[in-house]
Amino acid sequence: MKILAFFTQPSHVAYGKLVGGIQRRFLEISSGLRKLGVEVSALEYGPPLAERWGYSAAYNPIELNRRFQKHLFLDVPRLLVQALVACLKLKCDIVYVPGRLLGGDRVFAIAPLIVSFLCRKPLVIVFHHLRPRDYGEKNPIALLAYAQAKVCIAVSKSTANEIAENFKTRRIAVAGNGVNPELFKRVEKQRKEYDAVYFGRISQEKGIHTLLLAWKIVIQKAPSAQLLLMGGTVGKLEAYERIVAGLKLEQNVSFTGFVSDEQAVTLLNSSRIFVLPSTGEGFGLTVAEAMAAGLPCIVSDLPALRENFGSAAILAKVGDEKGLAQAMLDLMLNPEECEQVRERGRQLVQQLSWANVAKKELRILESAIKP
């Protein structure tokens, strides 16, 4: 089987400011599919993300020049032509979109849709999660792409339900997500410098404001407690640094900005608990990675997080800074409970394997090319 993927990442991803769940999943899945005999080629703005992140055998990159990236009327036709040439030259069996075609990137739905139609190859689209603004999608090209896709792959049952409720599709299949235990692992003798850590994109939808308000409550009972906010952001951090200054938390909150995988593992292991106060998730990949690193986790009580981690994490009401603060204090001040939650997480992530996800995704892809 040969796959042509539209891995058209925005500039802040390729230049090392941010790597999200879409990018992580595609790197892992393409690597797993290759081990199963699938040849994956990916249209991607240079430099290739796989090479930067050590996934040298993940896929064959077809590099796009960034010269016209900010000019849609020039970039989309160029992408379409290169994709058509690649699909015909490589004799691909499937046109694959590893991330949703919603929000700012939905205009790019036209390229995979046309390539799929002209080359008569099934279109497969992966959905990670929907944001509230996505529910009222009115872009006709995007809606047509969802309707014409041979199958839409969801990373969780919750995401699959959201797709079914909001879009017309032929078929929805759940493939899930995994974790890399060789990379995200617990380091027993790592010194604990931080009492709590957040790992992911620094943005409003991740509930960072709620977390900072909660941390203000935490330091009233634990004045020396340290919170680490780890991850990149599309914009600048000044807005969140102003919030920190306004709450007088400069001595209790640290930002790292974008970090590599190796740095992330070290910083996770230097923390006592993990917190994800997000307002929307399709799976919660960083929760699995934190659990693999041996951290007890507190997460928002969202359908996807409840589905995937409800048995192993502490659930906190979305937007409730008082409840979140109490949950963090309970773990910080109760070593016995902390260890119990950590052990439940350790057992859960042992069941999350990228190899198994790749096998499941391969079965879905094989079904897509059948008459």
C-alpha cells in the first residue's frame, strides 16, 4: 500500500516553536505503518519535521517551498499541482489528511479533495478534536471533503460522536492514540524541582488562565510551591506573563517555551504532579506521556479525557479554579494518594501502544481501498 499524506504544517511548527498532537501522531503512525510494509509519502513545507525530531524512517518527505505559504491564491494551486504529480508518479492508493481541515487550514481541503477525485483514490481524513467554533462549519469545500471521504478516522469515541453529530460523513472509525514508553519514561532519581507541571500548547483553550488562578489559591497554603508551564505558543507569551505578574506569581510560575522531547522528559520527571485544565480535547496525548513518565495526573472532566483516562486520573470541573486548586493540594499534601494515582496511570499507559494503533489504522485503510 502507498499513501500520499498532506502534512502541510504551519510555519511555527516547522521552525520549532510548537509540536502538537497532530504532528506527534502522524510521526508515530507513519513510522508504525512503514514497519508494516506501507510506503508513506508526505507533502510538507521544508524542513521535514520527521528529520528534526529523529523519525528518519517515518515517511518520504516531498518538500514544499515556503515562498508562497502566506498567499493562498498562489500556494493552494501549487500544492494541488505537486500533489497530483506525486500521486500519479508514486502510484498512491490513498490520499490521507493526518489533521482536521477546520479553522485556518480548511482552505487546503480543496487540494486533497481534487486529487482524490481526479486520481480516483479514496480520501481519508483524521480528526483529533472539534472546537466549539467548528460545530457551525459552513465552508462548502470542507463540508464536501468530509462527505466525500471514504472514511473519517477519530482518535477517540468522543471525537467520533462529535463528528457524527456535526458533519455528514460516509463512515467514521476509531483508531485511538498511543505513547512511546522508550521516550516518555520515569527517571527514579530525578530531583523534584516543581510541584506541578503543565505540558502542551500555551493557549486559552488549554485552560492556562484557570490554572494560574488556581495556583494563586495553592500558594496561599503552600507559599513556596512551583508551577512549570511547558510548551510553545503560536503567539507570544507576554499575555500570560502579564497575568502572572497581575496575580503576583512571578516567584512561583515558570515558562519554558518550546522544548525538545528529551527536555520534556527531563522536566516531567523533575515535577511531582501533572495538570491539564483544558476546555477541549479529542484524546489528551500529553496525559498519556505524563503518565508514562510516572506522574499522577489531574485533568479536566471532558468526554474524551473521561473516556481515556477517567479510571486513572483525578477529574476536575472545567473552568473551576477552586476545585482545581483543591485537587492539586490534595495530591501535593498526600503522598499516599499521590502514589495510588501514579500507579493507576502507570498501569493504564501500558495498554497504549503506537504499534497497536498503527495496526488498527492499517485495517481501516485497507477497508477504504476495497471496492
